[in-house]
Amino acid sequence: MRTLFLVTLAMVLVCTTSKAQDSETPKFEAGVQFTVLNVNQPTPVFNCCVILFPDHSNSYWKSGIGGRLTYNFNKFLAAEATVNYFPDSRIDPVFFRALPEGKIYQGQFGVKAGKRFDRVGIFAKARPGFVGFTEVNQLVNSTPPITFTSFQVERETYFSMDVGGVVEFYPSRNTVIRIDAGDTIIRYGTFRTFGFALSQPVLERGPETRHNFQLVTGFGFRF
């Protein structure tokens, strides 16, 4: 990740000193996209009531749709905003584990930098943002020894960082076909659940960072 940031920074410095053929690159892009995300969940919180199924996995795939807006400063550097929505609602079969579930929504905002040729462009991207889940089972405001206080299913949003590479194809001056591949890094917050024991009535897991492979394909217009 550090290497990618250094490479991106070097590209930005080179791009800001270059003025060749800037007028040939359309300034704005708008597109639609399809994406798949391999969700690598944080460490489960287990208690005495948890029963794991034989085929249980702590990661799963989600597919979604989204949109993208891009502003091209020149041939080499651009600012981007992208949003994705994953409509399929996944519910964890293991209750009381305090894991993020439900539908997923995502927004990333940052830059891409690289080299654009006549028909192809190759870029690196770095875009901070957020990833949210619509259903998170978690304790709130629980005071021992009463452990069943304010158990809620809540919407939670976490900081994310999208880093990776982009390949673009230009069938014409005003159209673009794009493929993104990278790592969507999600920083999960603290999770709390029932302990069902007077000695440990509340189980808690601290914040964790997880890496998630994401692939995006899309089509856009340049103007």
C-alpha cells in the first residue's frame, strides 16, 4: 500500500509538469458499472450459544451496481467519485456473533494517475471513502450484570480505502470501457455481544482492518 502511494505521488508530480495534448482529453466522464466484492468479515465474537455449520465461511462474494463521475485534469491525472450498491441481503446463520450483514453500500472519492494513449489508458488509483452494512447485531449501552439491555440491529458505516489499478479502452473519443481491480480496505469498529456468563456478561472485539478484493467493469461517456 505504501509503495502504491509513492508511485501515485510520483505520477502526480510528473503529470503536473506536463502540458502535452491536454486539450485532446475530454474533461468530464460519467459511467455505470457492475462490481463484485469479496467480503472478508472481521473476527467473529463467539459465546456459549454459537453453533457453527460445517460449510460456514468467514468470507463471501457480493455483486452490485453503481455509477462513477470523473474529472480529468489532464491526460495523466483525474479526480473521481464512485458509488456502489449491493442489493442482495445476506444474513449470518450464526446469531449473536456481532458481524456486519444485510445489504452493502459504498462510496469512494479520490484520484487516479497514469498514462493515457490513443486507445488505452493505464492508471493507479487511491480513493478513501466508506463501506456500510444495513444490519449489524450488536449490544449498545449494556451494563453488567444485566446483559440484555439495548440489543439492536443497526446500520453501520466504516472507513474504507480503495487502492489498485485501472485499465481503460477508448472505442471513440467520447466513450470509455473500464476495468478496475484492487483492494478495498475496510476498518471495522468495535463489536459487542452477549457473554451469557456473570463473570463475562459482555464479549467485545476491538477495531479490525480487513482487505477485500474488488473487481469493477463499466461503460461511460466522455464530454
